Amino acid sequence: MSAETAVSQGRDEHYIRVLRRNFRTWRGQRPFWAGLLTLLGGIPIAYFPYATFKIGHMNLAMQTTAGAGSLIIGVLLVTLGLTMWFQHIVRVFAGVATILLALVSLPIANLGGFIIGFVLSLTGGALSLSWAPGRPVSADEAPAVQQAAPASPAVPEQRDGFDTDTHETSIEGNGGRNSAG
């Protein structure tokens, strides 16, 4: 292969570079970080109520009466995170539902998975609500040379009071109040 040989994109490249470019394109078309944070926030909310920690010879069980509620909230948050990835059209619903479930997890799921799951889920829901799909760049808007817009005046135009836009007001003798009859 010589230096003059054209390299077709995707054909003569290493497969990892192609996978990385495809993943970047996929990630840019959906609220990826919102889904990831929501998914990661659901895991501690569902896990901590069923966790058993060993400290030396002593078992520390975190099982509470709200274990089923925590499991439901955690599974719903993981599902909403996956929904943000694969059905990004319902991102607003998923964001609102994520924020509500994160708030409900505070009293039900051991302070929202010891605040970790609460903060991750709340941030993921906010990112999902604020994400908007980018518009494709057309050939006219290419980043080559962009013309600067003409500078607008910093101070609005001063009016002298004799325009057609001004309204005539009158002062009444009774303190400025008009009578109705």
C-alpha cells in the first residue's frame, strides 16, 4: 500500500477503532450518561437492604421490612436507565419517573441506598430531562469559515416620545383613579 492509496473509512481500519467510532455515534444519539447514572443508582438501592457484611466473626445484616419496596424501586430504576438508552423518545417520562423514584427511595430504601443511589438516580433523571437530540449539521453550516453576525447595539434605541407607539395618559383629579361610571 502506498501513500497515495485512499483509505476507506471502516474497511482498512482496525476493528477497535471502528467499534469505538460506532459506540461514540450511538452514545451521541441518546441520553447515555443519564441512563448510566440511573442504572448505577438503582443497584445500591436494590442491593443494600439484602446485603450481609462480615466484620470479623460477626455478621451485620441490613435486612429491613422495606426490602421488597427497595427491590422494586431498584429494579424500576435499572429498567428506566435501560429505557433511556434504547427508547430515548420517552426520555422525559423516564426522567420524571426516575426523579420521583429517587425521592421515594429516601424513606423506603435505607436513605436511598445510603445516599449513593439517591444522588446517582436524581442526577440521571435531571440529565434525562435536560437532554435534547442534536440537529444534524448541514453542508451550509459546515465549521469552515463562519460569518459573524452584525453587532447589535448594546443599549436599546432611545425614543423621544413622539412615536406612534407611545400611549397618552392623563392624570385624574381623584388620585389617579378612573371612575367606572
